[in-house]
Amino acid sequence: MERIYLDNAAATPLDSRVLDAMMPYLTTQYGNPSSLHYYGQQARAAVQQARSQIAHCLDVAAQDVIFTSGGTEADNLAILGYLQANHPEGGHLITTAVEHDAVLRTFQRLQGLGYDVTILPVDESGRVRADDVRQALRPQTVLISIMYANNETGMVQPIAEIGSIAKEAGVVFHVDAVQAFGYIPIQPLQESIDMLSLCSHKIYGPKGVGALYLRHGLTVTAASCGGPQEHHLRAGTENVAAIVGFGMAASLLEKERKGRARQAYGMKRFFYDRLISPNPCIRLNGSMAHALPNIINFSVRSADSAVMLIAMDAAGLAVSAGSACEAGAVEPSHVLCAMGLSDEWLRGSIRISVGKENTTADIEQAISIILSVMDTVRGGNYE
Ligand SMILES: Cc1ncc(COP(=O)(O)O)c(C=O)c1O
């Protein structure tokens, strides 16, 4: 059976050019970047080159980029590290109801530690209003953390506007850009972003590596104790091959982003026009405007995501549900709940996320599989 992969927001395939760049560091160049000899210095130079490649993408200084094990660690280091270093006694924090768990659960923990947390609502398309951020500010506000683009719906937040509100108020602004990085040219200095989280496996790099941009002069406390790696902020021997791969993936992204975005949007638009728009029993979650070009989230009325997902997988189509399966029970997505979806739409959500390896023929095939699965689960009822 021919399989179609439309789950690129979960993980992209590794670009062969990235693998080529990584190979020496998995084989002959095995030195530890902390070693003073030739082998160590080769590895150190490779890590520094990757740091420059990421920094170049963001138009920031290389020394302001810290490598982590991924997006989750970058989010944790930013939020917990900043607060521990600067506001250990507590304070008021602002985030939104649609953040990734790497941020939301961190905020829940901080709430338990006595921090005061405001979780802002979103509108029905999943966007936060910049004005709500302004209204939520208090004299005690010390940190705002808002994602650039949502991983379930692809909805893009008004980050530059929020950045200027944060800057004006003198509040540190953290942005989780794990999903946005692949499609939006992000400029932390222009958008008044103080800390920015990234990860590699959404941009055709390897898994297990990410980065945190930290504005020059900002202090954060390391999450773990140990060696002096990554400016004393991330102890432990660097994953050199993965870091090199991430650097190469970022460098390719910088050259190819526009073309990838155009190609992705063409497929997304085709999917919307052919499947979503003409079907009364399908609802777009989010909007076509203010959204990433690669992610589309829709619900099938009164259907169950898990049932549809399994049927689609059996037919060779890999997509994702907008819900997490916990302890055998499918919980509705906190993102779609925050957008106010009613019960009839909430449980039947599906996310498709296209990538540079997909073609319009994949989308045509996917639509035919989805229609046939819908036919089965809804018993031929298209209302
Ligand atoms: C928006 C967002 N933040 C954070 C993460 C976590 O990244 P990682 O899996 O690299 O820890 C993800 C992963 O999908 C994500 O989509």
C-alpha cells in the first residue's frame, strides 16, 4: 500500500542534505567539543558554525543562541530559568489558553509555587487579542509567554504587537516559535521578543535538538547543574551531530522558506476548496487568514477523531487528531475547547500538516480517503 504522510507538524522527514552534514559527526569526527585537542576543536567549530547558522536565520548574534534538547527544554529553560534568576519571590505571569503543554504545564507548576497566572482567552479563530494582553498587565507582571503559531490549528498570534506592549511595560516576552520557524521569517530584535524557543524536527532536521534565543543581557538560571557547556546554561556534552543537522536545516530553510510556504499554501488551499468548503458536515477550526500555510485543522460533525484516525491510517493516510489520548480516553483538545467549539464538533477534529515532500496528488488521494472514512463513520449522512 502506498502511504501518504500529512503529519509534518509532528515531525518532518530528515532532509538528505542535513543527513550528509551530520554523517561525519556520527562517524569520524567523534571528538568532544570540550576537549582541547584536534578532535575536540573540530567538534567545537562545528557546534559554533551551527550556532551561527541559527543566529543568521533570526538576525541575532550567535552568542545569544543556546542549544537545548528540543522545544520543551527551550520553553522550560526560558520560563523557569528567567523567573528563578530574576523573580524567585513570585510575580504575575501572562500566557494564553492555547499554548503547547511545554508552556501551559510549566505555568501550572509555577502557579503551584505561588506565582499569579493570567491565562488569556482566544477568539473563535484561536487568536489572542493584543489588547487583552495590555489589559492583563499589572505592576507585578514580570513575564509574558505567547506562542508564535499554534501547533494544532496553525493560527498565528499578533506577536509584534504584543512585543511592543511588553517592551513598553518593561515586561520580558517569551515566544514559543517551534511551529512558526519553518514558515515565518522571525526577527526577535524587530518584534521585541526577549526569549524564543525553536526545535529542529519541524524543519527537516533531526529530533532531540532545539535552541533558545536569549536577548543579550538577560540572565537565566540553568535547569541542570554540571559542566560549563552552552554558556553555563545547559550542562552536559553537546549532541554534536544533531546540532550540526539543526544548523544545516536552518540554513536550508533560510534559502527555501518562501518556496516551501508557497508550495504548502497551494496544497492547503486545494484541500480547503475541495474538501472543507463544500461539505456542510465539515468545519474549519481556525481561519485561512492569520494562519501558517502548512497546517489545517477541521472537524467532522458528530464524529470521533480516534475512530477516523485509525480508519485513515488503515487506508494509508497519516494525519493527527486535535486531541490527546490519555489513559485510553480521548480528551478533547484544550485548544479547540478554548476556541469555544460545541460538543458536536469538538471530538471529531483532524489536523493535516503538509510538507515539502508532499504533492497535490497526495492531497487528492488524502481527500478521497477522508471522504470514504467519513462516509463510513457518518453512514452516508453529509449534513
Ligand atoms: C508549539 C510547540 N512547542 C513545543 C513543542 C515541543 O517541542 P519538542 O518536542 O522538541 O520538545 C512542540 C512540539 O510539537 C510544539 O509544537
